[in-house]
Amino acid sequence: MLFDSHCHLNSDKFDDNDIVEMIHSARDHNVVQILVPGFDIPSSLKAVELAEDWQGVYAAVGIHPNDANHATEDMYEKLREWAQLPHVVAIGEIGLDYHWDTTPKEVQFEVFRRQIRLAREVKMPIVIHDREAHGDIVQILKEEGAREVGGIMHCFSGSWEMAKECMDMNFMISFGGPVTYKNAKRPQEVASKVPLDFLLVETDSPYLTPEPYRGKPNQPLYVRHVAEKIAELRGMEFDEISRITTENAERIFNVRNPFVSL
């Protein structure tokens, strides 16, 4: 069994038929649990709806840094309201993105901090988006007491030193398609070192498709290739990595596999 810990089934690149097909295809290959993170209010609502409609699909709700310019008090209140729903298990994806020069850093900082405080208020883990902002991410997480709830460093691209700082704050380290790329030396190094109880796998569908499907739209089924690569890097069996990363995701999101009897 596998758990795709970050998958945008709520992307407008997917229509309803795509979603049905991808979920069934994933299940046919033992990818039976999926976290769908929001990145703005409409996508968070879509994540909530998917989680209500599908067993084994869970929602995170949040405002992505690229949408931070549009954040309002009403939006924070909507996130707080959704966080009370049974299938909403995290706040995210939230964080900082310095790749695109669309949102001033000061605005990103404020929206990021507000949502960390919200996560602490509702006692939920945080799904972190970090693009070219490693130092500021770690500093803000520390300043805002994010250790209290912990969370997930989504599609981790930082150094081993950063990974250790994040794990010290109770953050899981999640790897996606890039760990399968030939030139991805740093993610591969970190993936080979992360303690097993901090390790997660994801797709970030429809983005960052792993080898051998790079260049095509990503889907939850392909999380198998991420797990296979990490098993290879660590000299472990695929089934063992699958079991461990699934148990880790279930623990951090406080869920259990609905397809397994007690």
C-alpha cells in the first residue's frame, strides 16, 4: 500500500473524468490514500469536496504564497471553518516562493505567519511550500512555534543540514519526482539519509513527473516510482519503503487506511 502525500487532484488541468480514472488507476496499483492540498480558496474547496466524495482521499486547506496578494480576513475564516471538517487533515500548502516575482516577500511572510498561527489554533500539521526560500522558511517556522504541530516539507529540495533543522521541529521530509532524476544529487543524498520515521513520498501531480514518465502529466499512480527510487538509494525493499512511508503519513495526518479492517 502507498500514500501519495501531496497530489493536486484539484488542479484545473484535471476534469472529473480524469480524477475518477486516476483514483481508480492508483487503487489498482495499491496507491490507496492521497492528500489533496489547496493553494487558494477555490482549490481548497475542491479538495474538501474530493475528500468528502472519496474514501482514502484527504484535504489540506490553505493559501499558496503565489496567491498571498489576494488573502483576506474572510479567507482565513473560511480556512478555519473547513479545518473543523472530518476529512480535512492539514493546513496547506503554505510557505514562501521566491522563484516567481509576483508577490512581495513581506506579503508572503504575513500570510505564511497567519496560517501557521491558524494551524496551531486548530492543532493541525502544516504542508510547506518552499521554493528558493530555505533560510526564511526555517526562520519563520521557528519564530512562529511551528514545532507544536509539525508538518511536511513538501517536495523537499534543501540541504541535509536544513532537513535536520526541519526534523527537529517535527516536520516530515517528503520526496517527489525530482528524486528520480539523474542529476538530482542533493535530493538523492538527503533521501538516503533521512531517518525512516521522517520519510514521505508524493507526486505533486500534475507536476514534477518522475522518470520514466518525465514530460507527461503526473498522476498518483506514479508515486510508486518515487518509492522505488528511494528503496534503491537506501538498499531496501520497495514493499518496506511503501509500508513505512504509508505509516508515517497516517501518523502525521492522524488517519487510517479505510480499506484495511481493524
